Amino acid sequence: MTSLDLRADVATAPTFASAAARFGVIEKPDLAFTPAVASETAHLYEKVKDFIPAIEWAAYAPYVHAINRLKRERNAVILAHNYQTPDIFHCVADIVGDSLQLARDATKVGAEIIVQCGVHFMAETSKLLNPEKTVLIPDAKAGCSLSESITGADVRLLKERYPGVPVVTYVNTSAEVKAETDICCTSSNVLAVVESLQSDTVLCIPDEYLAMNVARQTNKKILTWKGHCEVHERFTATELLAYKEANPGIEIIGHPECHPDVIAVCDFAGSTSGMINYVKDKRPQKVLLVTECSMASNIQAEVEGVQFVKPCNLCPHMKRITLPKILDSLLNMTEEVLVDPAIAGRARLAVERMVNLKQ
């Protein structure tokens, strides 16, 4: 397999207007922890009581209560990635899942407004699939090391170097990169996407480790790019073997964005949804998830009898999304996510090919 790292500058995206003028701004509500708020959020606290002490719930509950009321008033739906913290994942989200699931579910929502609790490329993907809806992200600075590792100009250079070779682009990329792509993929469907192409050689970008892992499962020649997830690239096989030695019988479940040496010592590897389903179906006595550590807390809230060992690698970008920022987003209709019309159509086509792929 060949790994490439070409770089090129890209023009600054155009600036778009805010949604506040269209929907108006709502005054910030009282955020007191009243008996009424405590009563109306008590069923939600039951889901997160193992992660949020009761004394701290008094600070969380008013935001949870206000957000759930306000999203109904705004006709909004909250999409949350599996890496969001339990207070968001279990208490205010309407739809949760991995990148593929959120991409698919984004096409089915009836709400007028989508609030994307994840990183920026996810919000862009929701906008691509719902051009008529207003898409908000509570913090526009919630980026992604993979997305920032490559530009549309970089992809054009790759296509010049490898004319006729189809380009499979991980969904963890900007819309301008998707616009240069034949078809997108996620960690859960990358093999199916690669195998669907009528070519012996495939560009699989930008995650180098994901491409290395899929190369072990296909006869196609895989070309890739030196992009990495800053969470998953920190795990090592040596570290995981030490956990195994210290915890006899533990099952280690890895994410395909990890180095192949890491995946080799895992008992199972799959997308975040695949990892969740494995734990729910198999119910191992003791498990270690080789991924962002908030996901372990989210699963732990839904399964009993499973002990989680947590090597806590946090995604700093996912953690930019908080309850106060979600509330502010709904009150002030910020930050709106728009995609340049010059690239939106081509980017949407690449995502739709992925979503519509029969697997």
C-alpha cells in the first residue's frame, strides 16, 4: 500500500448570514433549579446518575429542562454523536449514533432545525443531505484532525497523479473535499464501499490507518493519505497488551481508525455503533473500548453487569459541545452551518452514493 502526503492551499469559503434574522432571538430563560425542574428531569437523571453526582445535577438540570422545552418551541431536533458526554447523549439528544447513522437519520427528520452535537464535518453532512433545513452547531470551532489533514486542492492533485482511480473519502472530511470525491465512506461501511467499485486500485483517504486496515480485507490496491485521528492514533499495542495482562479475561474492542498493530491485539474491531452493539449483544464481564472514552460512559448507562476499563482518550473537539452552548445555539440560532452552493451539489452526490449503497 502507498501512503501520500501532498499539500496545497485552498481558497477561503464564502461568508453566509446568520439564521437569527429568520427565526428571531429568544430571551435566556431562568436557570434556577426549582422543584418543578427537579421533578420534570428526574427520569433523565436516572440515566446518568452514575456519572453526575446528585449535588452537580442541580447545575445540569436547568439546562436540560430549558433545552428540551426550547427544541419543541423551535421545531428542532438534536443529533448527537456517540462521543458526546452522557448529559447530552442521554438527556437532550433525539437521535444518537455514529457518522453513518447520523448521516442517514439526518435525511428523515421532520424538524425545521437540526442542532448537530458533534464536529463540524458532521454538521456539514447534515446540511448537504437537508439543504432546505437550518443546521446549527453549538460551537463552530469543533473541528477534526482528520478533516483538517486534507483539502479539496489536495484531492485534485491526487486525481492528477492517479487519473481514473476512484476516490473513496472518509466522511470525516469537509464538504469541499467530499466535492472532489466519487463516494464517501464511514468506518462501518468502508469495505463495502471499496468492494463496490469496479477498479483494482482505489484511493482511500484521508485516514491512513483505516485504509491500512481495509487493505488487509480486500485484494484491491489501496492508496491513502497520512491523516490520523488524534484520539485513536495515541493507542498502542503495547499499552493494550499491558491492560490484558493486568485484567485477565478482559475483551478489547477497537476502532478501525487505530493502527493495524492495535487492531491485531483487539478481540473485535468495528465502528462506534458496531462496538456498542458488540457490548450489548455479547455482554462481556470486563471490556475496554479503544476509542473516545465518553462512549464507554454512554454504553455503561444502558447495560448492566459489564465492567468498563477506561483508557480515557478524550476528543477535545467533541468536548467543545456543552449544554450551555446548545442552549445558546437554540436561543440565538448560532452557529449556522452553510455550504457553498458551488460545491454542495457535488459533495451531496458523494454522500448520497454512500447512504444509498446496498450492503
